[in-house]
Amino acid sequence: MYELCRNGIAKLMPMEKTPCWHYFCARQDDGGNKVKYSLPDLAAANENWFRISRPFHIHEHISFDFDAAIKAFPRLKGIAFIFFMGAGDYLYATPLFPALKKKYPGLDFIAIAGDSNDRNNSALVARLLSHNPLFSSVKTFPGGRRHPVIWKNYDYRAAIQLVPENYLAVPVYYDYSVNVSHREHTLFETYGLSLPGGENIEKVPCPQMYFPGEPSDSVKQYLSEIEMLCHATGKKDIVFLQLDSRGSNYTYPYLKELAGLLSGSFTVLSVTKGISSIKGCLELDIKKLEMNDTFRLLAALKEKHSVRVIAVNSVFWAASAGLGLPNLGLQHWHDPKLHNLWYPNIAFLTDIIYPRIPEKYQIIAAPSDWKRHNKKIIDFLPEFVFNKFQDLILQEK
């Protein structure tokens, strides 16, 4: 309805429109003048290095053919990948770039990321990109006006100004729909690569984690503190909690109760606030840790301890897969596109069955196992979460 009204009003009253995807197609022409190619320009040149597969007003998807781009632009030096997304979205995209670098070793990759925080974008992405060795440089651009409905359609004119000469400006896009088998599949297809693992959702490549250089002082301090806590309590097994989500604006209301149950058998760490008063629990201060520091901390703990994750559907679904940590997921709302985001290290609680995900990974909650949070969201009872977590550990043994 929004799109119908928007298109109708646009025909009656000319107004500025949010610049759409073709603003990315910028290069120097033969005369040295900067031009921005739209679809008609490329059609006239008969150079189809990208294509649109659906009309813009119904959430278009764009695919790229870098072989055609190299042929069309002989002076091409590299690709400027433009990111305007959340930290979890970036993690899902990380397997793409090693595959592209392997196919195009002669092209330089740079990253341009939004520096703002909103419902779609996180400024943390630029920091994560700075640790990725596949990008020779990382730049940030201010603002980035988000379209209220079509998430792919941003005002990226500030980003375009940062693209060097003879580089393609390319958005990091993916198709997010019920018909997509997985986020990794659509990312590889979008950039002209064959599907990793075929259509098998249990064989998708996991996110790539990068920890260059020495751990930060904050990581070293937390490692020492956690080791002392494990020794003092006699509990070497660790449970890491991330029970709030920026995307859905949700925080699990029974965090303290669940942490109390877990602390009887485990050392409990949490990046969600609310457990600092519970014995055997440690609340990690995310102001002291960059996101990549948190990932690095868990990777280091995994070398000495059994580490498991309990997380709502947010960044740590992808992060736990990249770190190879078992994850009990709390799917607290109905998402028919959930199979786009799932990895086989995640067994998750749900009140409905998701047909595109193997049933062995789904733990069905009865109405007595949760309370309604609001019209769309439910809260799993802490006793139910704790019992199912223990069941998973027994299954592993």
C-alpha cells in the first residue's frame, strides 16, 4: 500500500525521490569526466555487467557480472564495496569476499561503510571491516538516508564521492525473501558465483572471523577475570548470553531468572545488561570491548573451555556459526524468512514449525512454555529455556 500511494503521489506531485541502486554505477568516461550510469545508459552501450530482476517498486534485486565489467572497463583497478547494514548482515556477507578474491586476484577491494546507526545500519560494520585483510582500505561516509520500506534504496551520494577513479562502486546486496534458500546462497548468486554446497542449507559456508595482531588490553583483562571466576566457582563450562536485539528492538524479560538457573552449573557471561548481581555471572561491558574483541574473547575461551551460546535472533546467530559454538536460539517472533538466517550450529526454540529448516534443529514450545510479549513477540519462560538447554548438552554427550 505504501508503494502504491508513493507512486501515485509521485505522478501527481513531482518531488525528490530517494536515489536508487543505479547511483552505484559510477566510473570515469574516456574523456575523464565522471558519469553515473543508469540502466538506459548501459543498455545503449550493450554492456550488461549488472541486471535488475524485478521492478523497483516491488523490492528489486540486482545481480552483478564482474567478468562483463572487466571486459567493459579495461582500466578497472578494483571494486569499492559499499556497506549500509547491520553487524550481523556483514557477518553473513563475509564468506563472499574470499571467494571473489580467489576469482579476481588482480582486483583491489576497498570498503566504504555508513557511519550512522539506524534500524538497518550499524556503525560497528566499519570497525569489523577494519579487521578484514581482504580490504586494502576502509572509508566511512556520513548519513545515508534510509528508505522507509525498501531497505535496499538508500541515498548513497556521499559514498559515491569516496570511490577512487577506475573502481566500480558496488553495493553489498542480497535477496531476502521466502523463496531464497539461504542468505549465503543469494549473496553468491548476486555476484556471479556458484552456490556453496549446492542447495543444501546444512552446508552453507559459515561467517569468516578475523583477529589480526595482539588481543586488546580489554580482551586480556577479561580473559584473566573469567579464568579467576571459573576457578573460584569450580565451573569451567561457560554459557554466553546475548538476549537483546537491535533489529527487533527486543530484550528478553527473564534474563536474570535464566542466568540464575544457569549459574548453578555454569559460569555465565552476558552482553545483555542485568546479571551483574548474580554470583557466578559476569556482565561484559560492551563499552570496553569492540564487537570484534567480543568475538576474539569467545574464540580464546573456546581453546580452554566448553563454550555455548544462548541468543535471540540477532548478530550472535551468525557470530556463533563463525566461531563454531553451539547455540540455543530463541526465535521470539514468526519470521517466514528464517531459513535465510539459520546455520546448523543453531537449535532454536519456536512455537511454530519452519518447513525450510530441518525439524531436528527445531524445539517446539507449547503455549504453556511462553507468555505473550505483544501482538507479534513471545517470551519463552526461563525454566523452559534452561531445561531445553540441558537436554541439548545431554544429546551432545
